[in-house]
Amino acid sequence: MITQTTTTFGGHDCIQVQNQALSLWVTTTVGPRILGLSLPGGENLFAELPGVTFPCPGAGEYQVRGGHRLWYAPESPPRTYLPDDAPVGIEPAERGLVVTQPIEPATGVQKSMAVTLPGEDARVVVDHVVSNRSSGAIELAPWAITQLKAGGTAILPQPAGPADEYGVLANRHVVLWPYTAVDSPHVTWGHGHVLVEATLAEGAWKIGFPNAAGWLAYVRGDTLFVKHAAYDPTATYPDRGSSSECYCDHRFLELETLGPMIVLQPGQSITHRETWAVYPGVSFRPDEAGIRALVAQFGLGQPG
């Protein structure tokens, strides 16, 4: 059974959406944002970042806050960091709700998230919708960002098999940002996976890649958080072809998925779906054999 309760969380008015396996908190005061996600009796898996801001040129400060948010790529501070401080609209949905922000006056873009608990297990479906309410065309890609508490390890799947019948062609590429240290001791470049330990004391690290596997994961303690998002090999993605990205600094780690680039005409929308799953009591060994065991145990290669 799904319940929805009006409450407060992290200093914001929220609606707590809950089944027997999972609770999440969607704020009504700003957003669209999901501020909290927890197993019964457990801590919030998401980072909580009061007071952390990004400067938005000409528009003040973007409040990071933590949790889960919806942006759109490519990243450009004047439009990406536009504050989302206004109250949002809430509409009921089957086994969940839809949260919609006011139209951004500076861009004509409107963002919304449909958040549902499809069953009684610890799964969440989030449909991220970006709509063009302006009078002109806008090129963008939906960009779903989950900020998780530091101290865990991200698992980023990479293609390991050959790309051609002879095995002589390159089978992957990764994208790095100017501040990304390739020789970081917090990163393990495995054959089939990249591991990122969220234990940085300073600086930042980010990677992007085309994610044909369709999943990203984060292990913290004995809890595994997985997010699935579809990948279209025929589409064009932002950030040099990245459909998945991972950012980390000393405060949090982000698992990010992106939809294809699209030119939205006035009145058009694009939807980007993520499916989340949370698994408690997980034993994780941070090497290729340990990851393969997780993949097999939880079916991580299957659609979410």
C-alpha cells in the first residue's frame, strides 16, 4: 500500500511517499526536488547540503540542497544554475505524485518529475519531463542528478568485450573534465568497471561515458543504490557522447544520467525515465569479481 503524508524534511515542507520497503520525501516549497530516500528505519541515502550554492550570472545563487534534481544539458551557468526557489505544483498520480515547477521566466523551460512506487519493493520510477513553454526552439538534453552521501563507492560499468569480429577496434571511450586527475588514488580503472571512492579530502573528480549497460550503482556501508536509464546508440548525447556521468568532491557523490540532445519546438516536451532500486544487507568486494557477483545477484544488467 502506498501512503502520502504531509510533513517537513530538511527544513522544507514535503510530501512523504511510502510503501512497506521505502520512503521518499518530495518538497513542495522549491524544486522539483526529491530531498530524501530511505529504507525503513534507515538514514537518508541522499546528501544533505544546506548552504551550498552555485553562482548564477545575473540571477543570484542556486541552492544545491542535496537530494535529486532535474537539470538540462549542456551545462551553462546562466541557464543551468537558475534558482528553483519557488513553490511547486503537486498533482496526484497512481502510486505517486507529479511535481511541477513554474515556467522559468529567463528561458521558457518548465521542469517536472512524476515520482511513483510501482510495487511494494524498494523501487522508484522517476519520469523527468522538460517542456518548452517559450516562443522559440530550444536545444537541450534532460539531465537527472542524484547526490549521495560521501563515504561510499560508485560502480560505473564499461564495455569489456570486442567491438568487432577481430577484436582490433576500440570498444569504449570516456570523457574527462579539466579538474579530473587521471592518477587519482580514489579511482580504480578496472577492465569492466570504473570504481570511484567518495573519500576525497579536496578537489573534484568527474567522468562521463556512453552507458550501454544502462545502470550506475553506489555502495555505502551495506546498502546498494542502483539507477537504470535507457541508452540509445543511435542518438547524440551531450558532453562528447555521455549518457552517464559521475561527479565527486569532499561533500557528496553524484550519479547522473542524461537523455539524448533534442531540439524542442514551442509546446513540445521530452521525458527521461530513471528507475531506482535499493538493496540492504549487501556484501561488496571492490574488485572485478566482486562487482560481477553483484551484477549477477541483483540482475543489474537487466532493465530497471
